[in-house]
Amino acid sequence: FDAPKGDGVILAQGGTQHGISLSVHGGSLVFFLRSNDDVTRVGLPGPFDGAVQAKASLSRDGKVTLTANGREATAARPGLLKTNPIDGLSVGEDSGPPVGPYEEAAPFQGSIRSLRINLGKK
């Protein structure tokens, strides 16, 4: 994606019960995972300029990883999400109930060049 001038949601699926969100929040690139009242946050401080290549992942052991332009941050959570999110996938916004703890989910102001979702092996 091309870095935006302000905050905004790049991708979101789910809502206030279960879900994931990748966004620019408070000037940082942040990956949120929500399962009931448990919200896991992993972030990389900004600012970001120009083209940004980011990758967010959750492994079976609960390791959450966010990488962008050669930087990496990790966090731990108790395993995978317990259920699939009910609310659909949104790109460039969080169109349903908010996944992240943001009060208002601002639409993404940059350009999303490409997006790939890998669900892994069962």
C-alpha cells in the first residue's frame, strides 16, 4: 500500500465478537485480533512514507507477527481465533461493527496496491 496521511483501516473481517483488522491507528501500523473481549494488538510505529509492503500473520501456537518494510513486531495470544468472524471482509474500511478498539473506523486514505490472504494448511 501507499502510506496514507492519516489513520484508516486497510482490511477488516469480523466485528466486536471475533475478527481481525490491519490499520494505520495513531500513526502506527497495527494488526488487531479480537476473540470475545480479548483483543491482541501488535504494532509498528510510524510514520510510513511511500510504498509499504506489510504482512500480518497468526500461527497455530498464538504467535502474532507484523512486518513492514524490513521491521517486525510480535505478540502472543492464546492460539487461533475460536470461530470464524460473522461479519464479512472489508478492504479499505471496517464496514461492520469495529474489530479494533478505534471508536470510529476511518476509511483508508492511501492506495492499496494488492492484497493476498493465505489461510494456511488444515
